[in-house]
Amino acid sequence: MNRFKIILKLLITLSLLTSCKLPEGLEENNNLINSNNTETKEIKISCDEESIEEYLKDGWIIIKEYSEEKVCTWKTEKANNKCDIDRDKGCRITKPDIIGETTIYLLEKVNQ
């Protein structure tokens, strides 16, 4: 009877392990994914530093695009009018200076 329970537990565990699949849309955390002769890349462009024009000229297609707000540069200011930034450590406050966007593109290219 004890052997039967062990074999039954083993069969149930094996059937659960072999029947589970990863959820759809869950991909490896790589910048480049190859499947069915299709390459997929995720490109992040912050504060208009770059452009994806080279990718588009090379045959890449934009699948998805979304933007997030991002601080591009920071500035240092006095905490109040009486403090001296060079002399007083607690007098210095860092604030966002220029706020821009980070644009994230999901690109796809079909290899032939």
C-alpha cells in the first residue's frame, strides 16, 4: 500500500510538471528574440538622444510604442535665501531641471 501511494504521488507530480506551460506573452528577458525567422528588439530612447530611423531603414517595423516621463537633467538650488551652497552642506537641494520622455519601441524584422 505504501509503494502505491509513492507511485501515485510521483505520477501526479510528473503529470503536473509536464502539462504546465509559460503564460502567453512571457518572453525571455533578452533584447533580441529569434523565433520563426522573426527577430524582435526593444529599443529605449531617452530625452530625444537618438532616433530609430536607422532601424526603420534596415527593415524593422514598429509593433508597439509607448512613452514614460523622465527627468533628463537635474539642477542644484539653495534651500533658502540665507544659506551658502559652498559652505553649508544641508543648504543644497537637487531638483529636476528638464523633464522629457523615454520612448520604448518594440520592433520586429522578418529574416528571409
